[in-house]
Amino acid sequence: MQISNKLIVLCFALTLSACQSAYYSAMEKVGYHKRDILVDRVEDVQNAQQEAQQEFKSALEQFQSVIAFDGGGLQARYEQLNDEYEASKSAAEAVSNHIDKVEDVAEDLFDEWQDELEQYSSARLRSQSATKLAKTKSRYKTLLRAMRQSESKMQPFLSALQDNVLFLKHNLNAQAVGALKGELAGIERDVQAIIKEIDRSIKESEKFINSLNAN
């Protein structure tokens, strides 16, 4: 059974690799290379991060609305808060998926670049290209750290929000709202941390894109 599972994983990986190679080949035929794809995917992360920021802010506002509950319609407010939680969770997953796609194409780009260094007949040009590769890799590592750092700040917020949504679900009364008031400061800190890290990540993205376009 273990061997069979390994074979399935290997076949899947090979199929995925073949599909990716075919995709790159098709894009290169229309003048769109891995570097261009990488830029697009970094921009996709930026867009996903900005959308996540808005979702988290909206969820915080809805939580604050629940805390300000003064009687009537608590079920409706719970449902709205739950909707905000689900939307925030989806937004965070989108950010993670787009970062993964950035990693995929970056690794392929750097592997290709490294292999092509051996094709130079000019030692001077090979050295210049190798230097650019090293600098680009270094900038990319800084970018990826910033992206993953912003990603890591999302889970504490989502976990705390989920806890509060679940608590409210089973305690739709004024006492429950009172209990949640003590959670507000932590939720606010989590959102502010996310916003800060996303802003930093987006700035690193801009620097990286500018450096690629300058090469």
C-alpha cells in the first residue's frame, strides 16, 4: 500500500511538471517568459493581500457591531459575523494560494537561469548574469519572507474570530456579548498587525518588481 501511494504521488508530480512545462512553452511562444509570469503572480499576491485587508477590516467592524449590541436582532448579527469570518478565511486562503504560485514560478525561473549560465561562451557575460541571478535571488528571499510573514499574521486573527463566532452561536444573549467585549482588544491588535505586515509585503513586492524590470 505504501509503495502504491508513493507511485501515485510520483505520477501526480510528473504530470504536474509536464503540465507546467507545457504552460511555460505555450507562454514563451507568445513572448511571455517566466520572468513576466513571476511579475504577474507577485501582483496577484498584492491584489489578494489588499482584498484580505478589506475583508479583515470588515470583519472587525462587524465584531465591533456585535459588541455594541443593545437588544434585538442578535441572531442576525451573529449570521453577519459568521459570514465575515467565512469571507476572511477565504481571503486568507487566496493569499496563501497566490504566494505558493509565486514560489513555483520563481524556483523554475532560477533553475532555468542557473542552467543557462553554462551556455555562455563569454566568461564576462556569464559572470554578469551570475551576479544578477544572485542579486535577484537575494531580493526574492526578502520578498518571500515578507509575504509569508503577512500570511502568518492572519491565522491568529482567524482563530480568535472563529472562537468568538462559535461562542456567540451557542449563546445568543446579552451575557454572551458582555463576555466577548474582553476579546475586542486582541482582535483589534491582530487586524492592525495584519495591515502592517501586508503593507510591508506590498512595498517589498514593488521593490522586487522594479528590480526585475530594471534587469
